[in-house]
Amino acid sequence: MGNSILIGMNVIWGAPEWLIPAAIVASLLIGLTLWNYARSPSAGWVRWLAAGLKITAIVLATVCLLQPMQSSERARPKANLLPILVDRSQSMNLKASSMSESRRDRVEDLFSNQNAWLRRMEQDFDVRGYTFADRTEKTSFAATSNFQLDPANENVSNLKSSLNSISERFSGRPIAGLMLFTDGNPTDLPSADFDWKSMGIPIYPVLPGESDVIADIGIRDISVRQTDFESAPVSVRVQFESTGDERDLVVVLQDQEEPDFKQERKVTLKSGESSGEVTFQCRPTKPGLRLFTATVFAARDREAFSDVTNLSAVESRFEATAVNNQRVVAVDRAAGPYRILYVAGRPNWEFKFLRRALSADAEIQLVGLMRIANKEPKFSFRDQGVSETNSLFRGVDDREAELAQQYDEPVMIRMGVKESEELSDGFPESDEELFAYHAIILDDIEPEFFSEDQLLLLRQFVSVRGGGLLMLGGQESFSGKSFSESTLGELSAVYGPRSSQESLTDEYQFSMTREGMLEPWLRLRDNEADENTRLNELPHLTTVNSVGDVKPGAFVLAEMVRGDGKTLPAIVAHRFGKGRTAAMPLGDLWRWSMHRPAKAEGDARDDPAQMWRQIAHWLVGEVPRRVEARVEKNAETDAAIDLVITVRDEAFLPLDNANIELTVTPIGGEPLVLQVTPDDQSAGVYRTTYWADQPGAYRVSASVAGPDDAPIGNAETGWTSEPEVREFQNLALNRDLLQSIADQTGGKVIDDDELDSFATELPTQKVPVTEMWTHPLWHSAWWMTAMIACLCSEWGIRRWKGLA
């Protein structure tokens, strides 16, 4: 239409050359009509109504001469891509309580040949079909046949990566938008501040119009806390949720390797509550990696959940799925043996009771180095027959003479050593020998006992090696300026006594502070009331060292309370470098073992022994080993796990040239040996990535040798892979997320009952490739109908009123 002109971007005139003639003819006809009706004697409103109808008919007829046509922009047929992405994961099999069909069935119905929306889309767009779960796969949406999803057995919904994949695949090509059929519960959910606009295409999620209510019981979260509380060192907290009407629930915890270990709790949710939690406290009989299974179900559904180790075949009448009713958690109880070096300035009862307590713990080995006599000056310039050996060793076998201390050496006794040469020269003088221990206990020993090199070595033991150090009280402990200015004073959690302070002799009652009550390794009872009762029954102590102020950053965990209310610190702990130290300026803790309060019948607990074992475990609990293994989440995908091995040499410095054999064994599967590579960022750290293709538990063992193939040590850890947990974390449709995706990308959420209208509307939306199209308005039925109606109405009024 070379002669056409554009009017308002919507209407164009096909015959603009008729504008002037048509306007002249229309003006004449309108003038004659007005003149004719002005001479009519009828009522004014009637004649002017009839005149208005006739003039309207004249105007409509005149406009038809100009051939008015509507012009608009629409999508060029088949020029724009329209990807359709359908979720095929397991969660699509869920049924809402108000629906008789699953989400999967509903989506299949939307693509059946009875629905015209898909045929309309295929006429206007280049439709590409895809399904997604763990990966994106191409499919066909043939409008002439019924569409069926592949069996939804995959427990991963990688929505973000699937959208990225389609966006990258069609990068640079015209895309009208992307239609998304999903429940909105991805397993690769990005951070809350993620901008979905980065996908670069409008996204149109399609959802059912009605809200779905799903009745289900499931575990929301499970966490493990390990402490040095001997009676129950492992706490497993299970958080659960019930979205239906079930109020009476049962939570079960079971050890996979010990079927006899089973704990059960019954919980009744109050009206209005939909969630709760249960904490199990247990003590594994063996160290190392343990796997615990937690299960929650309705009390009246007990029969269906009779076998809590296998829920794959469970069909519950009271909830949507049984997949999220069970979780497996790995508990890594680090195995010993741990070695503690006990150094005492004189024989005492403390070592006896400590040794007796730790003898019942197979994980801790106590090595004693006790001084039974101080060094003495040696005089032999007159008597050549005087022996150089201390008289306490006179008469010993000649074979042991070389091990006997001389006059100018303190007389030491070794106990619990592994070999005859261990500690034969007294306190270690090399890091190789001292770093073989995990913790050191100093009891009634003065700083002068150690050489300067030994004190510096002791400092490195704590700060570099990460060992634990406990300083007990006594006559020689925490005393004088020599302590304050020595390395022991630097390591201590308390300052040395001021010059004006004197040792106080009185009766003191042991009392825990609030911070101490929060430390499980100090408590012997599982609640504060029982613990206070126990403390009040303890015998009073009389030997308490006078010390200075508590150092900044240290915590007072217990105090000694005198009769007049004055308090002195009893247990103070703080971090020092990589390790930690504690000060216990108490000299007669043995009183608690010799004078115990009366116990109830049947109570066989040995509280002092348990106290020593818990303190010992606290000392060694976080001490690094030469070989350590840990599991980290992969930064890029949840389907992979990073395995990290840390190796140190004898001085506990990073070792970069170690030989590592790393084995991953799925529980019930075949072991796999992996290659590890040194970390680029950290010395002595080795990494590898393992892709867990099957759900379940995995055990990791690392065997490490030095560059000369000399064995260094072993480490073990493990983890559980439960992708179905993320898949069924939320069962209801996530409308909020899908609405956010639509808003940020420029799309909108579509009601699945309105797909026909959406198929008509989408080609008129802003799309990359469009074309102009025109439609003759004067050919439309309403135009001719309006013109004839006006003429007929005018003729009817004239006949009715008898107008000329």
C-alpha cells in the first residue's frame, strides 16, 4: 500500500485519496439531514435522536470509503524459539490431598491432544521440548499425540543449571520466552540474592490455580554434637514437621552396625504446632565412624514402619511420601590411642587416682614421670671410692646402672612407657620425642625443673603442635616471681601471684560458674539441678594456690568459695596458639577420691574417676594428628564431595611430598582408590573430588607414607549422600520462588487453566522477531451491523412518530 498513511500507529487508511470527496459528500448529506429534521414539528428530543442516528450512519459509510485498516505488530510465525521445560524428578509424583491425580499426571494432561494451546504455540513459534532432573534432556511435545514423562525416578531437580543450559544453548538466537512446568522446589537453589534476570529470557512458570495441601510427616533437619561428657558423648538432634492432622508421632534412632542399639521417643504435638524436635543422647560402644538412622512416623502407622532400616517399600495411608521420613547421619568418634605425659614434682595421691581412672579408658594412655628426689651436690675429691650414682640406686643391677641418676640429677621414676628408652633422660629435649604426646599434665612442679630449651619446647608443644596443657596446684606450683616470669607463666591461663599475696589455708567449697555449667566435660550430671546437688556433697578442699588475675580471653569455669564468701579461681582455661591450656591451682583433689559422699543404693558411679577421664578427653580432644582427613562440600555442585587430607612431619610442620593412598568405600559397595593432588593454596594439604552417584553412606580411609615410604599414619572419616532429602525438603508448590523468577525475568506466572488465552496473547507480546499485519476494519461484521442498525432505528422512529 504505497499510498497508505499511518494514523496513531494502530489505524491506517487504505484509500486516502477519497478523503476530500468523501468529506464533501458527507457534509452535504449531514447538512440536508439537519435541515430536514429542523423543519419537523415533533418533540425536540425525538427528532434530534433520529437525526443523530442518521448522521452516525452517514459517517460510518463515509469512513468505509477511506478503507480503514488496523495495523499492529505480532510475532513472525516460526521465527521465534519457545523452549518448554518440564520437571521429571520424583517430587512430581506427589499428590495433593485435594487432588486425585499427581503433578506428573496433571502435566501430562496439559499436553494431551485435547488441548489446543500447544497447537497454537506450534503455529506461532518454534517449540522445543525439554525435561530436567539431574540433567536436561530433549523431548518431543507432539500436539497430535499424548505426551508422557519418562519414569520420574530421579531425586534431583537442577532447575538453575537447566535454565542456564537452555539459555547458553540458544544464546544469540531469538527466544520469545520459556514455559516452565515444575513444583518450584529445586535441589540446586541458589543464594537468596541471586538475580534470575541473568538467564536473559522471560520465564513463564505454569501452576495449578488452586493451592495444594499435602499431608506429610518428615525430618526437616538432623544434627550431631559431640562432647567429652562421658555418660552421653554424642547428642543427635532430630527436627521434624507434620503438615497434616497427625498429632501423635514416634521418633526412632538406631545404630546401623548395632541393631540392638535403638532409642525411641513418643511426641504429641499441641494444637497449632506443626513442628518439633527430639534430642537423643547416646554413647557409642566403639570409636571411629558410626552411622545412625533417624526415623519419624505417625504412631498409628507403626506397622508400616516396622522395619526402619528399609523404607523404600513403605506405603503410608497418612502421608504423601515416606522418602523424607528417614535420615542417616555419620558420627566420627576419633579413635585413640591418645598419650598424656604426667610430670610430678613429688609422689602424691593425685597420680594414683588419675592413673586408676584412665586405666578404664582404652583410648588414653598415661605416661608418668615422677621426681622422688631432688638433685644433690656431688663431693668426691677426697674419697675416690665414692660412687657417682645417687645413693637411692645403690645396689641396682649393673645392667641398669647406666639408667640410674647421678648425684647432680633429680631422681625420676618412669611409669607406663612403651619402651625402655622412653623418657630415660627425663623430660624430653627434642620435638620428635615431646610431640609424640597429645597432652601434658604438670603437677606440683617448679619452673626451675626445666631447662630453657625444654620450656621453649613446651611452648611450641602447645602453640605449634596444638597440644593440651594442664597445670595442677601444689607446693611448687604457681609460686613466686620465677613462675610469673617463666614460660610456664606465659602459658598459664592466670597470672602469677602478686608479691603481697600469700597462700591461704582454709576450707573451700568447689562451685561451677555459669560458663562451667555450659562445658559438658566439667559436668558429671545431665542437668544443672543434679550437678549442683553433687557439688554440694563434695568434701571441702584445703590446699588452694594463691594466684593473680585471670588473663584476658580466659574463662573461669569453677571457683573455690571460702566460708566468708571470698572466691578463688579453681579452673581457668584459654586458647594458646593452636592448643589450649588450663590452670587448676588445687593441691588436694585426691580428697574427693578418698572421702566420697554416701550414694544411693544401686548407684555405682565413680564421680572422681569420671571427672579425670572427661578432663583428659578435653585435653586431647582437639589436638591435631600427623594425618587428618575431612570431608568438605564441593563449591560447584551438591553431587560431588571434596576429600581433604592434611599431613604433617614429626615437628608438625606441613609435609608436601607425602605418598597418599586414599580409598573410598560405599557401605555395601566396592572400594575405589583415588588419586590426590597437593592443594595450590595450603602447604601439606592434599585434595581430590568424589562424585557420589548413588545415595547412601561412604567411608574414607587414608594411608600416608613419607617420601622414603616410611609410614606416617592413617586417618578415617566418612559422610552420607542423601539427594532425596533436598528433593523432598519442601512438598508444597513453591509459588513464591516461581513468582520471583517470573518477575525478575520479565515473564509472569500462568494458571494452567488459562493456557489457551496465554497461547493467544503471547504472539502479541514483545518478542525478538516480529512482523507488521493489517486487518480491514470495514470488512468486519460489527461495522456493517452498526451502520445498518443506525439507519433502521432512524427509519423506525420516523414511522413511530410520523415524521416527514
